[in-house]
Amino acid sequence: MVLEPQPKVVTRLRDGRIHAYLVGAGVYGTLEPAAVFQPRDGEEAVASVVRHDLERAVYTTLNGVVCLTRAGDLMWASDFEPRSDVRHGHRPGCVLSRDGRAVWVYRPDAMAGRNRGDQWVVHDADSGVVLTRYELETVGHGACHYVHPVDGSIYLDVGEGQDGSVIVRGTVGADSEPEFVTYPWRDRCLIGLAPSGRQFMTVDHGQADVAFHAHPHGDVLFALPVEAFGYDPEESFVEWSGGYLSEDTAIVTLGGESQDEEEWFRHHLVDVRAGTLSGELHVGASDPYELVPLGDGSWLTGGPGDDPVRWSRAPQPSTPSHPAAPSSLDERQQP
């Protein structure tokens, strides 16, 4: 008996509330929220994550992290001290561990004006107790978390604005000491992990190329500069977006301006086994950063009312709430 994979849970912040969506087999088109969480009065969530059973949500504000039940009851909360009056330029982030037992929180304390460097803090998901605290040598505005699908390690990509990007990998086990590894680059932005976790994808902070690295050590398997996609590097660049469409195929986004000074972007497919180009993809997005590849041949974009829309390269039944996916051939005009 073959068990279907557990649906993925994605969240969106809408109208001050946390909307959770289940992305399971056969569910395409505009997604409807499976659960909605209301942050506590007076709090504005800036990042959120919802447990797979949809019974708990964790969110960060500019000054803390909070865990609520679906009914709105407080499980635990942890304030970032001292309280920051800085309103812009820093966005704390959070993610649940693969087994759901821990909450990893990125704290951009330097930009928040707390007179210290950034921190990466791991909380027990049930009690909020701090399991470990790691002092990051970064001054970041925000960060993206990526959970390794097999070994459960967490990748953190800290964006430091014009100063670059720092990638750190953390592991906290029940029977082992916490381990944190900072990769030896400050000029590469982490875009995503392969579904198997065997490799990961980065884009040069200067947007000159895309590279694919072996997990966990980060050795470069191959890299493709802008020229490899048939564009002039003086006029085009690699966007900090894309990711793994499937285990064997990655989406790399190229952008630039036309002669009429209109911005354009195109999504190219890369065979990561061979390190070669394998066509283009029309993803149905109006912005290159709407795209969220899911690793199973499908992807998300924004939709009406800010609900995500799930697309697939394979034809899907067309219904009022589940429109057919676009053609895999990019119909945009060549730049």
C-alpha cells in the first residue's frame, strides 16, 4: 500500500489574520483557507507558520513570537527584549522543525536597535522554553528559513541589504549538541532546497549567475551565468527567485528592461542532473517573486483576493474553483 504524501501547509497574512492553506494531491487552482488564526489584540504578525494538523499557529511580531491554538487560546509567548521602537527595516521570521517539536526564530536584533547582533533562537513548540540560542554574526533586515526534508536541519538565509547575504545551517537534536555552520560566502542568496535535500540552489547577490550546491557541505556542482541563458549580462540579470520544480528540474528567473524601459522577466528550466537548459515555463505570475515552486511539478502564485493559486505542468480538470493550468510554453513577448 502506497501512502499519499502529507499535504503541505502554506500561510498568507491577510487583513491582519493568518490564513492557512492545505496543498494536497489533486488540489489545483485558487486555494481556499483551511484555517484562519487571529493574532492577539494590538499585535501585527510579520511572519507565520501553521502546524500540519492546523491546530496551532506561530507568528512573529516586531517585538516577539507567539503560539496560539486554532480557538485563539495562548499557548506561549516570548518577548524580544528590550522592546524596539524601530518600525521599519527589520522583520523577525519563524519556522517549525520537520517533526513539529521546535520553533526556530530569527531575530534581527541589530537593525531593531537592541545594541547586539542578530540571534537565532530555538523554542520548544509546546512550552516555548528556549532550547538553544545562537549568536549570528550578521546585521540582517530579515531572513528566510528552509527545512531540510530528510535530516531536519534548518537553512537560514539572512539578507543584509547591500552588504550581501549570509547562509547558516543549524541542527538541534535530542541526543546531540546543537551545531551551526556558516557557509563561506557573503555574496550568495539561498533560493531553495531540492525535494530530496541532496542539493540546494543559490543566486549571486550581484545577480550574475545561479549555482547548485551539494548538501550539506555546499560544494558547487555547477553554475550558469546570465550568458548561458542567451542574454546580455550588461542588460539582464538573474532574479532572486525560482527554485526546484521537481527533483530533476529547477526554475531560474531572468529579468531586465526592454528598449522601451519596461521591466520583463522569464522563467527558464534547468535540468539539474545534466546542468543544462531544458526550455521555458509560463507560470501565470505578474511578479517574479510571486512564484513558489513546490517540488512536485506544481507551483503557487498570487491570485484574486491574495489567495494563492496552484498550477501544474500537467493538464488539470477545469472547474470554476479549479482553473486549468497554463501552457508550459512561455507566451510572453521576447524582450
